Amino acid sequence: MKLPIYMDYHSTTPTDPRVLEAMLPFFSENFGNPASRQHHFGWIAEEAIESSRTTIAKTIGALPKEIIFTSGATESNNLAIKGAAEIYAQKGYHIITAATEHKAVLDSCKNLERRGFGITYLPVDKFGLISIEQLSEAITQKTILVSIMTANNEIGTIQDIAAIGKLCHDKNVLFHTDAAQAIGKIPIDVRNMNIDMMSVSGHKIYGPKGIGILFVRAANPKVKLMMQMDGGGHERGIRSGTPNVPSIVGIGKAMEIASLAFDEETSRLKSYRDKMWNSFQKNIEDISLNGHPEQRLVNNLNVNFHHVENSTLMMSMKDIAVSTGSACTTGDPEPSHVLKALKLPSDRLHSAIRFGLGRFSTEEEVDYVIDKVVKNVQKLREFSSAIKFKNQNTNVL
Ligand SMILES: *Cc1c(COP(=O)(O)O)cnc(C)c1O
């Protein structure tokens, strides 16, 4: 077993060697610009892009023309939310999202708020789920868009996307979902689930960084978006800029592998995750789980080790890469907006550790992490109670 151990697969994943292999020729011999319609180099590039688009569409039940390539899920979220708001502003100015969304969704909504849109931020219950009834009540004649993530990147909670999609379609409101964490972990079919727009990120699914997908429904209803990047009119005029050919090939391969490996991978990761949680419960007192006990990502375990500062615990096991919250806002000492939305007692906001398992996790690594966490939590608790005891004695003196 090699140290350090990577157990932070929600923040990013290594590029799968098969993905890298598929990409390499498109940096060198197949370097053409797909917009060069007059020669061989352009044709090869265009063919590769269209083949990737077709593969991706198949894995989510979409049509190839409904797949738009972007620079990542951040851009996809911006494009979906701002792009729809600008087109449908005549119909209404109201958008609904949830308090636990990724910053790319929340900040896009805040941007629109400054431009006069009204945003409803739905609360979540203690497990991180929104209420369908509350969503239904929040939808008005002026609502144009609902944006609710499929699965949360911190606590792993999976929303009932099919029910949300059905409600939105019954009420004639567009539905966008950020599925960056859900792809490869739960089955997704955009038609069955009534999804109108869906964001995907390459580097969360063993593809390269800097590439993403936005699924944009072409019929029933046909979704229109205002381009956020003006230019040559690439990607059906929705997203300009010379396509990132190697990465488009890469994300196509990554989606294909995710779909082929689905059964094996989800059951393996679930067994690792359950082993960790059962061992923690058996061997450590005073812990609690963040997120939903069942309706959660198979690779996510977010645990509060009460009375132990998460940053101290992490410092005590430098050979294990885990996270205290969302990597997208690290360096930020503020407790995560997701944990805050769960209304945890305030002393638990700083004791949560997120374990993220992935394709290259091994049982040996899982056992090492269990052992180390059990020992270090005990050690840190003994240490802090020793200090308390010492302080009490000093106070007496
Ligand atoms: C990582 C992530 C993003 C951002 O994706 P990028 O491709 O890094 O821009 C958005 N939403 C969720 C849920 C994520 O986990």
C-alpha cells in the first residue's frame, strides 16, 4: 500500500489511464480545429467530438444535439441559470434553488438577485433533503426555473430528482440539476426524470479538469439559453470558443467507463463505506453521521467526531487525504454552508470529516484509515480531557 492515501474523491479524481490514452492522440497527430470544415485535420477532430457527444448522450438517455461542452460544472451551472433567466425574464423573474447547493449555483443566483430577480432558497431537513411540498408551494406564476442538485458534494444526500422533475413539468417550470457528484453513482435518465438541464464535470468522474457538460433539452419543452460567452457560435450558438478536443474525447470516455463499471463500482464502494461507518460506530463513542442514512452517495461518509476539532484530527493523520468540507471554498475558516443548513448544534460545525471513496480505493486503504482514525480520535480526546483536568487544577490553585 502506498502512502499518502487519497480519500477525497468528491473534490477531484485522478484521470483514468484509459481516458488519458484516448485523449493523447488529440494533443499531437490529431490536433485539428473541428471548425476547419475544409480539410482532413478538421474532419478528424469534428468526428471525435461528435462521437463523444453520441456516447455521452446514450449514457444519460439524451440526444447527441442536447449535449453542450463547457469548461466544467461551474460554467454549466452559470450557463444554465443565467442563460435561462435572461431568455425567460419576460415570463417571470422568480427562481427556486436550495440552501445546500454548490457555490456555482448559489452565486449565479445571487448575481441574478442583484439584477432584480427574486430567488427562493429552500431550506433542507436534518438529512439535507428539500421538501417536495415546500417546493410546490414556492412555485408561482412568475417562476421560470428550479435548480436542485442531484447529490450533495459534502454530505452525499441524494434528492428525489424524479419527483422534483415531475412537479416542475406539471407546473410548466424548467428544471436544472447539478449532477457533478451523482454521475456514475446513481442511474440517471434525463427523460424519465423530467430533467431539462443537467451539469456534469469531467474531473469528478475520472476525466480531465477543465471540461464539463450541460445537457439542454431540445423538445417537450425545448429549452433556450442566452449564451454567456460571445463568439464564433460553437455548440449550437450556446457556447462559443474552439472546442477542447482532447478533453471532450476524455469526458466521453469517462462517461462510457462510468456507465460500464456502474454495478461493480457502486457495490464495491458501498461495501467500503459501510465497513468504515460500522467500524467507527463500534470503536468510537460520540459520533454522528451528516446527511441521509440511506438516500446518500455510495462513496460518501461525512462524520462528526464530537469534541474533536476536524482540522486537528486531519493534522494528526497527514498520510490520509480527507476533507473538512467543500474543497471549492477551502482556505475559508467559516463552517460550511451545507452543515449550517442542517442546523447542527454549533459545536458540531467544526468536527465534521468527509471521507470520499473512489475507483482506486482499496480495502487495505480502508482498513488503514479506520485504524488510524479510531486511534487518533481517542488520543486527541484523551489529550484534551487531560488539558481540561490540568486547567481545572490550576483554577483550584
Ligand atoms: C465539483 C463540483 C462543481 C464544480 O465543477 P468544476 O468542473 O470543478 O467547475 C459543481 N457542482 C458540484 C456538485 C461539484 O461537486
